[in-house]
Amino acid sequence: MSYLEKMLESKIQSKLIRKLESEGAYVLKVSVCNKNGYPDVTAFMPDGTVEFYEVKQKGKKPRPLQEYRLKELSKYGKCYVYDGEAKRVYSGCEDSNDSTEQEEQTTPDI
């Protein structure tokens, strides 16, 4: 990824963080984590829910490991892919209050 692309994604992350904090969320931007593929932004919302955001440039999609992490985290909160203009609910994620069984998952190659 070029410096310009990285800068662009970081600007999108900053915009998202400002928006979430203006809504009263406690927001963490995770740069280093013991779990590869962990989403870029974690937001603890005022209503007690947790939201996970994978930030991407417009038209780009999460890598397979990022998709795996979003699906894995869906049992703890809502998962989104955010491109600076729209936040899309990650299709593999379900509301944390949903009682449906999660399918068995294997970690994709890193």
C-alpha cells in the first residue's frame, strides 16, 4: 500500500473517530493487537453496545482475515465496513443479541 493510500485511510479513520466521539462513544483505534486482522476502530457506544469498524478506501473490501475477524467479533457487537461516506453492516455479522448459532470457523492463512 502506498503512502498516499495509507494517508487516505488514516483520514477516513480520523473522520469516523470524530463522528463516533461526537455521538458520545468511547473510541479506540487499534494499531497493534495480538490478533491479526482485528478491525481498525472499536467504539463503546453510550447505550452499552460495541461496534467494530474495518475502515477501507471507497471500493475496497476487507481481506479474508479481516472478514474472519469481523465474523468472529459479531457475537460481541455490530460490525461495519466504513469507507468515509457510508458504513455498511458486514454481511457476516449479526446483532450481539441474536441467539442464532455461529458456524464453526477456521482462521485464514495470514
